[in-house]
Amino acid sequence: MREIVLSRTAALKLENLLNYLEVKWSDRVKQNFIQKLDNSIQQIQNYPLSFEKSEIKIDLYRCVVTKQTTLYYKFDSKKIYIVTIFDNRMNPKKLKKETK
């Protein structure tokens, strides 16, 4: 099974998102999101080609975790690189900066 590697950007965005969910919503909402994220990552590990290619960069794939959150990743034979976790409500121009 491929190893999961989070970029610095993805790790920071995930930490901020989890803090936001816990403070503004509840621990239960945060745990539900973590479960959905874990399920998405497992599917990526097992079937990395099962998600559509991103229109941003040719080597990126996108996995919609929730209607508000999309995970962008790329992979090779040994690792899956999570490039960023993007809030779909944000300006799409920010996504281009995050995926450079």
C-alpha cells in the first residue's frame, strides 16, 4: 500500500480546518469530517486512479471529501502526495497558488 505524504500546505490547512470545525461547530462534526477524510484517503490508497484528474495541473487528481472540501493529490508507485486540501467556497485562483 502506498504511503501517504502531506505537503506542508495540506498539513497546515487540515489543522486549521479541524480547529475551525471544533470551535465553530462541534467535536462531533469534526469527528464526522475526519471519518469522511479517512475513507477518502483509503479509497485513494486502494484505487488512486478512481478520481478525476484536476483541470489545474495535469498530474493532479481531485477527491471531493465533502461539498465544501476537496483534496488534491498526485502519486507514484510508492507514495501518495496530498498537495492541498481546498475549501470549495474560496476563490479558485488561490488553488493555483497552492498547487505550484
